[in-house]
Amino acid sequence: MVEPPRKRAVALSACLCVVALGLGACGEEDEPVQVVPVAEARSAEEAGGMDALIKEAKKEGTLHTTTLLRHWANYGGLMDGFEKKYGIKIVNSNPFGSSQQELDDIKASRGKASAPDVLDLGDAFAQSAARQGLLAPYEVADWDRIPPNQKDPNGAWFNSYGGYVSIGCDKTRVAVCPVSFADLLKPEYRGMVALNGNPTTAGSAFAGVYAAALANGGSFDDIQPGIDFFDELEGVGNYNRGNPNPEAIVRGETPISIEWDFLNLRHIDELRGTDVSWKVSIPFDGSFSQYYAQAINKYAPHPAAARLWQEYLAGTEGQNLRLSGYARPVLMDVMAKDGTLDQNKASRLPTVEGSAPAFPTDPQLNTALRVVRDNWTKAVGG
């Protein structure tokens, strides 16, 4: 297990004396943090401070990312903003890859200059990576403001953004759009219902199966009803194995899509000027929310740029840029209270019925992912 982050204090102390009204007061300052090599730094402070981290990152000049689609949670705006702000070039590989492929990639590329520096992972995959010792612990400046259930206690990863599983539907091709998982089994949706990815490897599809489980008598401890639902969806002929991207939607290949609301909502913008009229609903019978984790490859070839990228994503600018892509920033509630949240962009998010979302625990996620990997292909196929 990775040791928890700690401040490496040196044996130095200082005395600050204040003279007021003829009286002297003296107390010890906080012990300074010892600067360590940036590849070992667990905070900007340990890297010598934010200015020193920025200087070192600019010296590296490059950041390697992987599996980041520009339309996904506004990664296009984030990458452009980071490059403009710091003059650091971002090289993004395998944009259509999955969370599992990210983990496979950093194992295969260890020691190579082309290896990914940073990762964007579904929580279950981030936990798996942490258990395997693949991640470099690092706590961003706003670490203490991130809710405890949205970060690794040992600093291996933190959640940056998230959303709700939703149902997107082309109203020009579907007479009555579905608003629940129960609706999706109706005969009028034959061959229409697509899932974004394979749940054994992709976080978005995995969440779709979890939501289906909640809608069909399952729980965070029991994802099997979600697998059974898609087996039934396949059996009645409604399951569509296409990739619900904008091009496929325009061609009429995937008129109904189960995916994150920030992806379905983005389709509305992407499909303007086409014949598609895209409607987005959060299914009332299976409301499921989850977030995506940010992490640093333990053997990142650009360790300073990797840490600076984490700071950018967790900062006010990065968190508000998430809203531009309809994703919910992890610090949304905190920023709303301190007045830094972009309220205009936040107001575009769909209303969710019910109380605040609950999240599966680490053991529940790990068990659910194992069940999906064991049973999905046998029940539903590839």
C-alpha cells in the first residue's frame, strides 16, 4: 500500500519577535518543508512551491495525456487553456481508448519517453491502479476542499468531474422518447438502444450497467440485475452495439444512447444544424452518479508537467471549464459557496430528482467490476 502523504520537515526553526506596547512575544514558525526531486513531490510545496513547479514544468515543455476526447467533459478547452497558460505542449495518444487501456499502456510503456504522464480513469480503475502501485501520490493545493469520498486517502488519485447516467434520444426518429430503463424494453425501440462502450473496460458503460441494476432491484452490492437487464434488452432485440457518437447519430444508426449526461448534453451542441433533435433524460428509476479520477503515472517522463496539470484541473479555472462541457466539477458545491462557480454554466445542467447522490464504496466498486468482467460476455456478448 502507498504510504500516506506527509510533509518532510527539516530540523530548522525560527523565532519571530513582535514588539508591541513595550512587550515582547516570541513563538516558533511552522517547520519548512524540504524540497525533494519533483518526481517524488507529493505536493507543490514539496516541489519548492508553485512557482518552482511551473518553472520546472515549462523546462520539460511537454505533457503526455492519453484517451482524452476533446468533447469529453470539455477536455478540448482544458488542453487549449493549459497550453496557452503555461506554453507546455500536450501530446494526446489513443483518444478513443478506455480506462483499462490506460492501465495497460502505462505498464507496457514504463521507462519509455513516450509513456503517458497523467491518467483519466473511472473510479474502479483508479482504485485498481493504486493497488497495483502504478500511481504517484500527489495532493493538489485544493486537496482539503475535495470531499473525502472523492479522493484516495493516500493521495494516489482525486476525482475532478462527473455526471449522471442519462438516456439520449433523437426525437426526429423516435416517436416517444424513453425516460426510464423500463421504457427501453418496449418493442418500439427495437434495435435502437446503444451503450457507450464495453462495461468490462469503459467507465461510462460500467456506470450504465450499475444504473440499470439500481432500476431493476439491484444495489451497490449487487450489479448482476444490471447485467440481466442488458441480457433481456438483447433478447427482445432492442440492444444496439453501435458507438453512439455524433456521426452515428446523424446517420440514424444509434437513435437512443445510454451514457453520461455530459456526453448526451454535448450532443445537443454538436448536432445543431442537422436533422437531429436530441433530448436528454436522467432515468428516474435508475439514478446513478459517478466521477472520474485524475492520477499521475508513477514513472511519468514529465513529472513536473504532470503535477502542474493536476493543479490546473483542480483549480478554479479548470473546474469552471468542466461546466462548459456540461460536466459537474468535484468542487461545485464548495465553489458555489465561495462565489467562484460560473453560475450561468451551472444553470444549464439538468435537474435531478431525489436527494443528493450516494456513491458506491471502494470494495463495492471493485466487486461490481469483477462481476461485470466475469459475467458480461457470457450474458450479453462482446
